Amino acid sequence: MGTGNGHSQPFFLVAALDDLAGALQFLTILPLGTADRFDPRRAMRYFPVAGIVIGTIVSVFDTLAALVLPLPVAAALDVALMVLITGALHLDGLADTADGLLGPHDRSRALAIMKDSRVGAMGAVAVALVLIVKTVGLGAVSHHRGLALILVPAFARCAMMVAMTAMPYARSEGGTGRAFFHPPARAVDLAAIALPFGLSLFLGWRCIAIVSALVGVTALMLLFYRRRLGGVTGDLIGALGEVVEAGLWVALAAGVPS
């Protein structure tokens, strides 16, 4: 019996690392090899951990940049690095979502617009505003800045997991995000959310601000999605992640002592 347990533990660890690698391959452009065994539903469980990995890279970069640059300048470079690491994947979803939903379009027309690869005026404005808010918000944060840089990307991907679990897929035909919804997620699939929540306790009272912003922005966005489309798509989930990140930086900046 002891031998069997010894074999099962390494197997579980290898499977977990494979799933984490799959999450990073989907969410980033990090060179992690091919995704031969990519399982969207299993990889989704590790989205918060992938967010921590992304945030750690940016946090280390920020620490070095802040040695020679003012914090607002370092913040601008941090945001640019985040876009580079993620391949602008979620910004593309934000642009498509803004073009489709922020206008007088019915459901079918909105879904068709979001499938169009061209970016309209509303999408361009939404991307610019979110990047500005992120940069200004991050630039105003100095207390626990390194930890915040790790937590914000992780919490954004927690919100994406919640959307995949709580909302149905809005398209009847296939799409980029469809594979993440079948089979339906279970509560156990959200276990990794506990990791960033636990780390947030080290923010002190700012933990309340960041968690409140996470819950509030996520709930409002999902309510908006439900009313407009009755569900979510890959674009909407990406947009959720971007808006949540911007909202968290605003919440953290608002908590900076005067």
C-alpha cells in the first residue's frame, strides 16, 4: 500500500504541473513547449496560479525598474509588460466586447460584431481607457506594491473562473471559450481561488478593499452580461479580466494614505 501511494503522489504532481503549463500556454506567450495534452477544463483550475506566475514576473520587473525610475513610469512599463506576456489576449476580448455590447445592438447582432476581427471606435476607446486606469492606479500604489502586482492578475483570473462556472456559454456554435464549459465546472474546480485570497491577507486592511472590488466588479459585469446576452463568450471573459484588473488598481490606489 505504501508503494502505491508513493507512485500516485508523483503522478498527481506531474499532472498538476501539466495542467498549470496548459493554463500558462493558453493565457500567455511564455515559451513552455507544445500543448499536446492541453485539457481546457483541467487547465482552468490553475488560472489563479497562472495569474500568480504572471504577476510574479511583473513584480520582479517592477522592483528592478523602480530602482532607477519614478513609480508612475515603472507602472507604465509594468502594464506594457503585462500586455506583452499575455499577447494582448484579453485586451482583444475587451475591444470585441465593447464593440458588441456598448451599442444599441440586439443579441444576435452583438454576437456577430464580437466575432468580427476588426476593432471599432468603441473597442479602441475601451482598451485605451482600461490601460490608462491601470497605469494611473498602479502608479499611485507604493505600499505592498510587489504583492499587489502578484495578486491583481491572480484575482482577475479568479473572476474569469467564476464566470465560466456561474454563466452558460452564449454561443450556440463553437468558439474559443466553448471547451472551457464542457463538462460543467464543479465547486472543487475553484479550489485554487483560495491561494490569492490567502495571500491577500498580507495586505493588511487593504485586503478588504481589493476583495470588495473583486466581488463588486465581477458581480456587476456578470449581471450586465446576463442581461445583454444571457451568458458569456471567450471575449466577454477576457474583457471581465481586464476590467477587474483596472478596478482592483483603483481600489488599491484609493486606499493609499494621504
